[in-house]
Amino acid sequence: MLIECIPNFSEGRDARVIDAIAAAIRAVDGVTLLDVSADHDHNRAVMTFVGDAPAVEQAAFAGIATAAQHIDLTRHRGEHPRIGAADVVPFVPLRGATMADCVHLARRLGERVGAELGLPVYLYEEAATRPERRNLADVRRPRYEGLRQRIAHDPAWTPDYGAARLGKAGAVAIGARQPLIAFNVYLDTDDARIAQAIAETVRESGGGLPALKALGLRVAGQAQVSMNVIDFRRTGLNAIMRAVREEAAKHGVGVTHSELVGLIPRRALLSAALESLQLPPETHALILEERIGNMMGDFQEITFE
Amino acid sequence: MLIECIPNFSEGRDARVIDAIAAAIRAVDGVTLLDVSADHDHNRAVMTFVGDAPAVEQAAFAGIATAAQHIDLTRHRGEHPRIGAADVVPFVPLRGATMADCVHLARRLGERVGAELGLPVYLYEEAATRPERRNLADVRRPRYEGLRQRIAHDPAWTPDYGAARLGKAGAVAIGARQPLIAFNVYLDTDDARIAQAIAETVRESGGGLPALKALGLRVAGQAQVSMNVIDFRRTGLNAIMRAVREEAAKHGVGVTHSELVGLIPRRALLSAALESLQLPPETHALILEERIGNMMGDFQEITFE
């Protein structure tokens, strides 16, 4: 069984804090830390690790505890919306595990984080206990500062687990979901309002593309459309890129480059290639390495001289 | 050691002949037949199989012998240039093998085909013994009919192995090369001259894209630009598609769809995706399955529920 966990921490600048969290995760037996992506402007780090259910639960708990110890939300500044030190902790079934396994895991971890660390926990997406908490953007909307006003008095903000009060480490959103792709597109302007206007048009909540979330930001002096692709099988990267380019052209700007934050399922890139090359979906079956792997077992990649 | 062999046979219509050749290849121990693609208009079948050097040599010999027995070039009609029943037999190093291994294999097989089957053999590309035979298109230029006139009298056409006379089974081009991608793009016109004009502009020999060969044909009533991508690391599929679309637009036509013939190395599609999404080449390292495979060993693909 292989489950992926992709916690987002509200620290993208202090290497000592990022390293301490990574070390706590890596120290858990049976867990492999695949990736650490830290972003200075978002002031945020995204870690990716895999293992079986007990191992990823223990590693996620260790990461949350370490982040809560080192990160002070009352002093945190960054472009990205956030409610806590360990801001979001999603579980994703990769192989031999179901979504139900991940929902169970999210709730068990939430209970433990509430009880042992005293942090308020909100369950989201597939693990949500209330429909209005399915969407992570809704859970995070008040941000740390707004949540501090509401948590004790507004029943809509009573956490699923833990105390209804917000300390310096804030709250944690814990959930279960399908693989998500964090895809940022940079524009040849420094005007964040153009990125915001494009984001509002292309995202699902603005009547745009299904299963797409988007924000407009200014990062390193450049306007950025920062997107989460919730289900690339419903809306692929190629369609997203085309939509962003078209909207950008209406504002008289172009795309300079793009980036991923964290890792991407291979199929999302392969599907984008087939679409942009006008090859039929059956072409997936013509990939040499997959054909060899299916017929002969383990085969990762051709080695070129 | 894994070597790939991708023989092209001059029969794309008679299933009994195609099946007989495939069965002869499949019967060799240690060989896995990955793919059989037959095309009615080209009247041509492309088979892909892998194994170690002795196994692929034996299977290639069996395929050539079976094709020579069943296919009569004096009665063959098809859109594609050809010189023999087993028209082209290339070897490609996939893993644990070098190009030198494949050159050695091509020459050993050539000697055996000449001696045991009496067919004229021309060594091409990396296995060529003369610079003017490196390019397969040059070897195949006279086609079966023209080669029959020249082979006995013109020293330029003396084969590397076998008799200098052409029977009904024709000649065989045997070579060693890097993975090649056979990529066909269809236009929304039935005018093959437009496909020919586009092919002449985009291919390397016309001053177009490096490492690209192209022909213009009419296939199933539709104009087709039929291309061989010799080295996708020099010219990727995305650049080719863009060039074909631009040239097509100058003729007032568009691209309806495209297709691959045979198999494709996964990296060629991944690179096309990164280019069309304006993602940097380092993004290859962010593919989840490759990261897991590198860190934990065998991992082919995420399974989606």
C-alpha cells in the first residue's frame, strides 16, 4: 500500500525551520521524503512523502508538531492565504489504497493532533464532515487573522477536533483527495491585477474551467496566475494553458514561462502532450516503456547514450 | 541487455502474411513482440520486438525469411517507397547495450541473410560501410523497380552482403540507430501536393528542422505529412507540430489530427508537454512516478480509482 502526503507549511524562508520539519518526517521508519519545495514569496514550503498508512500518519504528526513548535503565525508574512503553521495536510491514495483509507487516516490523525497538540483541526475535501468544509479555499478564507476572531464565538468555525481557540501555531486543515497539480503561469507584466482578472475568469468558481482553482499574485516582481488543478482528467494542463494565454492576450500581455510546485503524476504531462499534438488518447498504449513494462515487468526508462 | 528491433515489411493488407511473420518472430525464445502496426494505404507493417542480442538476431532472421517467402515485390503496390519484402530492419540499444553492439549485430545478421537467404543486404545509418549509405532515404531512393535495373551493373549499388541480383523478395536494408518516431499529421484537404509542399519545407533536406524526414502523401482520401523524427532530442514533436501548422496555414488548410506508427519513447512525449506548457526542462525531475521509482525501486504508474 502506498499513500502520499503533501503537507504545506507556512515557512518558505528560514532554512533551519524547513530542515527541522523535513528531518522529523524523514526520521519515521517506512517513510520516503520525495520532495521539498520552498517558495520565498509565498513564504511556504510543500513537502511530499510516501509510505503505508501507519508510517505516513506518524510522519505527518511529526511534521505538524515540529512546525507548530517553530512557526509563529502572528509574525508570518506571505502572499499565500493560510490559517496555520502546518497549514494543509492532504492524503492521496497512490497504489493499493482507496480514498476511504485516506479519509480514515485523515480523521484519525486529526483526532490525535487535536488531543495531543491541542491544535484546532478542520477536516476538508473527501474527509470533510460538513459540506461547507469540502472546499479548502472556504476553510482557509478567513485566514489566520480572521479565524482568530471567529473560532471561539461562531459555531460555523468550531473545529472538528481540538480546542476552539487559536494560538501562535494556528489551525490545521487535514484532508483526503485525488492527486492535485500546483501549476503557476508567469505573465510579462508586474501588474498583479491582470493576473487576478485572468484567475477570476479561468477558474471554476468564475464560470471557467471545471476542477480549476486560481489566484492572481505578484511574485518576484512578476504577475503570476497561481493554480490548483483538482482533477487533471476533467481539465488538463493543455486546456488551462490555452485559456490563460487567451485571457492574457485580451489584456495585451503574454506568458513568459510556467512552473510546478511539488510533483506531478506522469499521466498529466502525457495527456497534455497528446492533446497539444492532436494525437488520440489511445496513443498512451504506444509508449515504449509502458509496453515493455506491461509485457516484461519492471522497466523504468530508456537510457540514451 | 535489451535491444529493440523494428522491422518494416512490405505487406499491410494480407492478414495471413502479417500473422505468419509475427508468429515467426514470436516463436524465438527470449524475444517479446511488443507491437504490430499494419497500414492498408502504405501497404506496410511495422513490428516492434525486444530481447538480448542473440535473441533479436534470430527473430529478425526468422522475420526476414518468412517475409521473403510470402511477399512478391513485382506485384506490390503501396504509397510508401520500398526495396524489399523485409524492407528495413533497424536495431536500437535500449538498456545495457551500446550503439556499437547494435552495429555489430546488424553486420552479423546482414552476413547471414546474404549467405543463407541469398538476399542483397545494404547496411545503413550507424552500421553503414559507405557514407552515401548512412541515410536510409538514399538507400531506398531507386525503389525496387529502379534497383533491379542497377544492382548488377552499377558498382554504387553493389550490396554489402549477398548476391548482386534482385529476386521477387527484393533487398533488405539493415542498420543500427537511435529510437525513431514515425509521426503522421493529417490535413483537412485531399490535395497531396499541399502535404508534399509542407514536407519539403519542414524537413532537414529542405533547410527545415534538423533530424526530420518528411514525405507528402494521400492516405484514405486525406493529405498526410508522413514524418520520421530521427532524434527527438534535437527536434521535438512540439516544434514539428508548430512548423506543420504554420506551413499548413500558408496553404489555407488546417490539421485535423495526427498519429504515431509503432511505439514512442516516453521522454519524447514528456518533452513535448514541457515545451508546450512552457515548463523548464528540470520539470522532468518533478514527475511523481520517476521520483518514487528512483527512491524506492520499481514503480510504474499511479492507479486512479
